[in-house]
Amino acid sequence: MMSAVSGVSEAGPPVAASEVPDLPPLVVVSFYRFADLPDHARLRKPLKDLCEEERVSGGIILAPEGINGSICGTREAVDKVLGFIQADGRLKGLRMIESPVSPEEEAIHHGHTSHSPVGAGEDAPFRWDHVRVKLKKEIVSFGDPNVSPMKQVGKYVNPKDWNALITDPDTVVIDVRNTYETRIGKFKGAVDPRTIAFREFPTWVDEHFPESNGHLLEPDNNNSIESTKDIPGVEERKQPRRVAMYCTGGIRCEKASSFLLSKGFKEVYHLKGGILKYLEEVPKPESLWEGECFVFDKRVSVEHGLIQGTFKLCYGCKQPVSDADMESPEWEHGVSCPHCFASKSEEEKERARARQRQFETWGVIGGPNKGRRPDKPVEEGSNGRD
């Protein structure tokens, strides 16, 4: 891998911020909207075509229940894509969170557009030439078709009011993200359900909350939230009057809060705009956030002000890894890390090593012609790059 500012990447020659003059700044925008969208499939091709035309990269999910995405590009290009989406009246009023892109990342992004035919390389926030527009059953996988934020949803709490809510003794705070996210950062005193996937959240609720009155069950293991006496810095509280939930950008809380309301809870709150909006708007000295926030793009994690964090990604398991993790003998770039080493067979590791060799040789998994029709055959001994 190359450094954040300059160096040599598998996908192109050295590039530095000073070598990319007069290019427009980039912006990353995450967005979603729950809507009745039974004809979602017809939007896929025109949306993908527009993104490719404007060189907007990232990922977008379309489903019968709405849209969910995160895209990167110039301000003008991103605005065109967002305008196209919201031209459909059902998708008007997207919930959006904007994140900055550092000058160093812009240099990598812009520099590789002119140097590499296969993409921006693994150090760029997004591949400049690649956008995924997928059709799915849900824009966020929950597994219960009866839960719909269009029918009912919890009360939104603005970031400026969040601290007062979660420090109230009558509030239990629940992090609805997964373990690989919560282990690098969470709100002080928050309960971690320790889910591997969001689909596990309903089961966790059923195990810890009775359906009759919305109160919490007696503690039966270390993961019970009937009492918070073991959470540092938070006094013990039982049978809380209210539940406050949060997630990365707010979308998972829409379904989680709708689910809790269907289970009989009366006071259900969730952080509007999620952790990202909180980190953007709440000054660090006033913040109750501890650690970094995992994000689903090549930044991996962000800190206050939405600046890029310190974590990298294990391409073997797609989990965040720290500098200390990468000092472990279980760390092998592109293959494994301390969080997945024991769970991977030798056969799986060998396949990962083969993929990594392809990337190091060609700059893309599968070889230089993967996903595109070459203008001419790749000569023997050539690496397929300009």
C-alpha cells in the first residue's frame, strides 16, 4: 500500500497532492429514504448510467422499501445524481450526511483517473471508475417484512439534544450496530447487543425484553440489560422508562425503533443522522462518543469532524484493524487478521493469497481484463497497465 500523501500503489505511479492542480474537490454523501417503491428495478440502469457518466463512484441499493447509498464525486456530479433520485417524488427528502474528502485522498483519486485503466487502487476512498447499483429485498437487512418505518418509527433526537437524553437515569442506550463496529467505538454507557449481523437484533430483543409491558427481563447473563450497574460511569437503573438507540447514519435505527414500537414499547428514541451527524455537529470537548466510527467505504473509520480515522481494513474478513493488530503474527495483508485468523481454514487463506497476488500484479482481482473488453491483447510479460 502507499502512504496517504504519495507513494507507489499497485494501480498506478506515484502521485502527490501538489501534482493534481485545478481539479474540483470531492465530496462523499451517504443517503437513504424509506418509500413504497415496487418498481425499483426500473431505476437501476438510468441511475447507474448517470453515475458512470458523471464519474460518481460508490454503492447504491434499491429495494421495494426505498433507497440506500453512499457515493463520491465532485459536488456538481453528486448533486446531479441526488437530483435525479429525488426527481421521483417518492424519494424526495433523502436523509443525507455529507463527509469531506482530504486533499491527500483527492490527489490519489484524481491522480489515478489519468494513470490507471483499472481504478484508483486500494488507498482511494472509492474507485473512481466504479459504482454498484444493486437490487435487493431490503435497503437494510432486517428479515421481518412486517417491520416498516413507513408505518411507525421512533422519535428523532437531534445531536445537540442527545447527551441530555442518554445521561438521563431513566434511559437505556442501545447500540444497534454489530460487534466489529462497536469494538472500535461507542457512546459512553451504551449497551452492546453483540450481534454479528443486524438480522440478529430481533432475536436479541426477544431474549431480553418481555412482550407484555416493555420492561426488561431479569439478568440471565453478562449481556442482559435489565441492570446497567456493570457499565462504567453509569449508575444502576432498572425497568427503564425509555430506550434510546443509535447507529452509523440512522437507517438501522429506523427499523429497530419500528420493531420496538411493535413490541409494545412506548418511549423509543433514536439519534437523527446517527453517529456521523453527531460527530459532525457536536464539539469534541462536549462529546460522549468514545473511539472511532466504522464506515462502509475505504476510509474505514472517522473521528470527530468526520476526518479519516486510524483504522485500516482486513481484506480477509472486512473488519477494521488497528496498528497493533497489524503487528500481530496473525496479520497477513489481504489474507487474515487477529479477528479472523482462527476461523479461516488453510484453504481459505490460500485462496485469499491468490487473490492478493492478482491485485498486486494487476491492480484488480481477476487480472487486467476483468470486467472490461481490452482494446488489444495483453502481451506476455506486460502487467496490463498504461
